[in-house]
Amino acid sequence: MMHPYELLGPDQVLDAVESLGLETTARVFGLNSYENRVYQIGLESGEYVVAKFYRPERWSNEQILEEHSFAQELADLDIPVVPPMWISPGAGQAEQTLHNFSCGEQNFRFALFPRLAGRAPELDNPDNLLVMGRFLGRVHLAGAQRLFDHRVSLSMDQFAIASREFLLGNDFIPSSLVAAYDSLSRDLIDRLRPVFTQTNSCRVLRLHGDCHPGNILWRDERPHFVDFDDAMNGPAIQDLWMMLAGDRDQQQGQLLEIVEGYEEFYDFDARELALIEPLRTLRIMHYSAWLARRWQDPAFPHSFPWFNTERYWAEHILELREQMSALNEPLLRLYP
């Protein structure tokens, strides 16, 4: 069966953008995105736009529009994000951010964004971490004003339990490793359960949700947050822990800098430090299941040829064992 994205070639991408009244050139450049399809499009005006075609059947219209609304809300507060463009789909029609384009019987929902140039953030620089903390504090101050009504909420059930069940239920784990994965993943979930129970009184707010350095462009001495595709409800630490890298001492120093800037705008709940390694564990488990769920998309076997091999699963199990050890390590501290 043909995957929907196989219908979306350069000509269709240009037709979709031109359906909004924009004059394009033949310049179409695919950007590094797998969950959706994202392209940089040249316009006759000499400018560029970025077109994001949402994966069919992943999000509802309401969920996508909540993503757009949150990004626009932050932009209106002069927080450096890249919100979608408001464009009328036709004469006499109101401007909107979510558009539709049909390729045969397949409908694609898409949005356009202004192109933003920038570089990767240098998070080994304490001053940059301080600035990052300040802007994340501002994002969370806005995010705490209300919750998403339609987008997902971060939970162990969705990111760990459902991931485990999908992998075991669809025969992705080699038979020689099934027992090891089954036992270890169950033990990890049992280890995580009381942690999430103990922290379930921590405040939940609207988050970027996938705030790793690859979703940040650094320019004009400040971070610009892009790609709110995984925006969700959850604890604040979800947007902070992915900024931490290196050994324990390095992560400790990075945390102190980020939180110092963060607390200029929003209070950080120290109880959430207990969630750093549990959230890392959820991400590791969810990532493998995400690859498995997308394996019928032709872009995935091409881009991740090392996935779904016996070596991959052996290394994944080893990584989960290392996480079990990490869960038993002392927590990072807010004070040196």
C-alpha cells in the first residue's frame, strides 16, 4: 500500500503553496523532519517560507490549532518563537494558519512559517544557559495561564507503557531478546510508577514539549524556539532537562545556570528534579516505539537503516539497563 507521503512530491508542494496566492520559484528544499514533511520554498519576491505538511491522522484540527495558538500567544508577548503565518486561502475568506491541499484522494493539512536563520545554541557557555533559562521562564509563565484542551498530556501510560506494549505486541523485538526486554521494561515501569505518583501534585502547564537544542535557533544573542509540534501539558522540567548534557558535574552546573535565569520570571519547583531521569527513560522508550510505528513510512528505513536489527535492540536494552542505574543515582541539586 502506498504511504500518503509518497504522493507529496516537489510539484505538489509548490501547488499547495501557490493555492494560497503566493508566487513561488522552482526552489524546493526538504528540511530535516521525519514526523511531518517540511520544505523551504523560494518565492518570486526573493523571500522564503517554510511549509509544514502534517502527518495524516496524527493530530486533529483542534490539536494543531492549539499548537498554532500557543506559538502566536508567545510571539505576541515578544517571546522569540516562530509562529505560523496567517494567510487567506482565497478571495473574501478570513486569514487562517491551517490549510488543506488534496493530492488525489489524500488530503494534507499544512501551514506556512517565515524562514528564520540561526545557529545551534552553544550550551557549554554559562551566559547562554542563563539566557535560555530566562526565556524558558517566560514561556512557562505564559503556559501556566491555562491548559491545552485537546493536546496530549505527558504521562507514563502513553510514553512508556504504550510504547512497551506496541513493541512487544507487534514482534519488533528479536525472539532472542524478548525475555530480556519484557522483564527490564516492566521493571523500569515499576520503578517509575512511584516517582510519578509522588510528583503528581507538581504544577502542570503548557509546554514546548520537545525542547532539545535541535529545536532552538540562536540569533541576536537569544534563543528562538521552533517546532511546537509536540506541545503538550506537563511539568516544567520537561522543557529543561533536555538542555543538560555531559557527566553529572557538568549537568549540575548547567542546571544551576538555567534555573537562575528561569526564576527571574517563574518559580521552579525543586520536587521536579526527581523527574529528570524518569523523563529521560520515557523518552528512550518512546523513541524506539516511535521508529517502529513509523516503519511503513518509506523515509524511515532509508534514514534509520540501523533500526530494527538485533544489534539495535541489544544496544537499546543496554541503554535501558543504564537508565535503571541512573534512576538510583542522587538527584541533581538547586544549590552547589
